[in-house]
Amino acid sequence: MNATTSTTVTTQVAEVAIVGAGPAGLAAATRLAQAGITPVVFDLNASPGGQIYRQVEAPQAGARITGADYRRGRRLVEAFRQAEIDYRPDSRVWWVQRSDTGFSLGVLRDGVSRTWQVRYLMLCHGAMERPFPFPGWQLPGVMNAGAAQILLKQGGLVPDGPPVLAGSGPLLYLLGWQYLQAGHPPACILDLTPRRQWWLPLRHPRRTWHARGYLAKGLRMMSMLKRAGIAIERDVDALEAVGKTSLEAVRYRQRGHWRERPATLLLSHAGIMPETQLTRALELPHRWNAAQRSFAPLRGETLAASDGLWIVGDAAAIGGAANAVREGTLAALALLAARRSHAAEGERESLRRARARDLQARRLLDEMFRPPLDIAALPGETLICRCENLSRDALERAIVQGARGPNQLKAFTRCGMGPCQGRQCGVNASLLLAHCLGRSPDQVGYWQVRPPLQTITLGELATPNTT
């Protein structure tokens, strides 16, 4: 890495930059280092591992809680640490754009924003938990299951009392199992997965064979939860959080009847989806992924979205940790081929075959745990944009008044203009527009993303970039 300096501003220069140090970023950086390239890796977190391997070098939860997956993550991080890599933790990439010689990035670290110029860019920034609106989801005492898992992994924190877990997807059972191993089992699990979707493995034997490891792991966890006396309520198709100033109870509809359970903590989950702020900032084309109920950036067979740019792992489509590692290595090999500095066709072909098998399993999981989201069926008072306190009714009124797209909806209502910058309401606003206008999500699109992509103060922005 070299740097060119003027009297007041320093532009850092690197040949290869990787955004994210989860499984995809770790694998890509390590493989490039093995080929003699020193990439710079910008990581939002304080240590490598991403969300799935968070705090893997100094786990705050015991091995019984983290499970065997953490051992694989530790090996990834150990190889990453031993390689010649310019690792920069606690770095927030708050803007990115194309330039004549590659890409320009604004990176905030240690209270100073620096400009970087890179020739090749890999986006390995991962996924985000899918926003899951239901009446009362804004109440204190209601939070995402993924956020609760972060507290468990990073701080060893568990709830004071038994939480209610509700929604759909493997994380729901994983977190319940982890709480059980920690000696703080959940009160119950309210599973919104339609019963017919549980029978899909019988209809897709080939995909089921490829997914056997995932399915066996899930069945073991469910069995342990049941043996521990934790109620798993199925055939739930509606959910409400009840309380005046904080959560007091959870209401749910099961087989046509409403039931209520006292609760002070509700952890909800409806799967994960690619985080698209960076890819949209680069004005890349995106398409609606019906199977995963999310927008995703387009990329080619080599995982490249354009010349010199790769989108890798869950940042492009949800595939899990093992797939992210393979894609990280494949992207690194594609970059080396673009530089004409490395040939490894045998390695590439082996990775492609393994990836294809794993994606067969992913297609089955996508069908089994299709998010239980029907925005149009929500009660009108349900908040869609929590930052700006906007309900479904309020957004529909704006659509009736003439909002014909996400940007108009934002202008009419301020939807998407809060602290989350539209991350928590963007997809649901697009789905509501699509329903009301009789269009597809692709026809409706998504709102324009502008910098800053991460929170930055005026003081940080104005601090001279001189080192």
C-alpha cells in the first residue's frame, strides 16, 4: 500500500480493497495474500468474523453455546491473522463511487474520514435481518432475534426472564437452543412457518439430500428444545405485541383462534436479506429475488458485478457461511485471473461444484422458510417506518394521493429518512407500493441511496485527513 500526500489531504491508495471481514471477506483476503497480494480489509466490527463468527477470537459464550461452527470460524480467522493483510477494524465505509482508475471510498476510522482510491473492490459486507412488522413491534421489550444473538456472542448476555421467540427461520431454533445451553431457556417458540412448507423435503429428495446436514442439525435442536419442555406452537399466522408503554403480552392467532401469553421480552425473526446500501450507492442493477423475498444486486458467473468489482457471499444472495467461504475464494481467484497473475482452474472447478451442491440445499431452505410477510394483510395502524412513526394506513393514503414510487413516497411522508436510512422500511415500503399499484417489486423499485451510508458527524467529516 502506498500513499500520496498534499498539504492538507491524504488519499490512501491500495490495489485491492475488501469491505467486510465475515466468512467471505476472510476467505477472499487470505487467498489473495497467499498469491502475494496485500489487500486492505475494512471491517465495521472491532475484530474479524462477521456476524456468524462474532467475537470468535475471544468468545464470551462457552463452547456448548456457540457449537462446532465456531471452531470452523476460528480456523478462518487464524489463517487470516497469519496472512499479510492490511486489516482495519472499526472502519465505516460511508461513501463509495466509481473513478477513472477504479473506485473511491470514504472510510471513517478513529474519528477521521479518509479517502481511499482502489483498483479492485470486493463487497463482502454481508446481510441484515429482515424487517418484520406487526402490531406493537415498536414497543420496548420487542427486538430482533439477531440482535439478541449479538448480545449473547459479544457480551455473553442472556435475558433476565424467559423470552418468547416468534417468526420463521433456522435462527429462531438456533437462538432458542443457545439459550437452553446457557441455562436460560425461552418461554416458547411461536413458529409462523406454514405447515405445508415443513413437508417440502419429501417433495424434493435431491435438494433434501444436499441439505441433509442443515436439516439434521435443525431437527436435533428442535428435539432438545421439546425434551426440555419448551412449547413449540405451530400453525401461527398472525402476531401482536401488547402493552401501553412496554411489552406486557404477546397475542397470536393459531388455527383461527387468538391466544395471549404474558411476556416482557419478544424476540422476532423472519430471515435475513442482502444489505444493499453499498451496491445501490454504486448504482448497480438490482432484481427482486422472489425466493428470498428481497432485492439483490446482479452479478455474473465469476461473481463480478462490473469490471474490477465483485459482490460476494450474503451481500449478493443468502447462502450461508460455507457458501460465503467458497465465494470469497472464487472471487479472489477471479481477481487474480483478471490481473493475469494466477491460474488455478482445478481449484476453481472444485469450488464451483461444491457451491452448486450447497445452493441446491439453499433453495430448499428458502422454500421451507419463506418469510411470513403479507404487508397488505397487516392492520392499518401497524407501523412500517418506525423512525418516522408511519403506519401502513399513512403510507397508503400517500399512495392514493399520488405517490407512484419509493422516492415520491419518501418525499410525501419522510418514510426512509430516519436514523436507519431506510434499511428497516425500504423493502416493506416497496412491497406495499407494489400491492397498491398492482405492479411487481421490480417495477416499483427501491429508493435512491445517497451518502452518508453510515452515521458520520460534521466534526468527523471536517477533521483534516492528513495521515
